[in-house]
Amino acid sequence: DNGQLRRSGEFRVIEDLTAVESTCLNIPDGKYTNRIVYDNNMNATRTFYDLSGNKLTIISGCFAVDAGSALEYERQ
């Protein structure tokens, strides 16, 4: 945040096919099938990612209820 580390910890990636229900989005089959679990907190808001070519997209939250969150990164 503003060039400063806010927190650090561990994460793991697990298969999770609930992105449609968790994000309230229409998601094509085969996309956002992996979830990032931070600090072994399985009760936190679900965060999903998709890696396509040079682009990494991370989504979380229900877009219909709380506007959700989407971050997109592209390798140059």
C-alpha cells in the first residue's frame, strides 16, 4: 500500500469450482477453477485466479452484492 508492505504470510492454491456462486458472475467453464487460500483461512472471502497467456486475473467477492474485486496483471 503506497509502496509499503501491509502484511506477509503464507498461501496455497486449491481447486475450487464455486467461482460462479462466490462471485455472482457468469464464468465460462474451465476459468477461475483455482482458489488462493491465505494463511490457511478457509472462511475468508474466496479469491480465485485465472492465468491466460501473459495475463493473470484475480477476482473475489460477489459483484452483484458488494461490487466484488478484480485485479488484472500482464507480463510485459
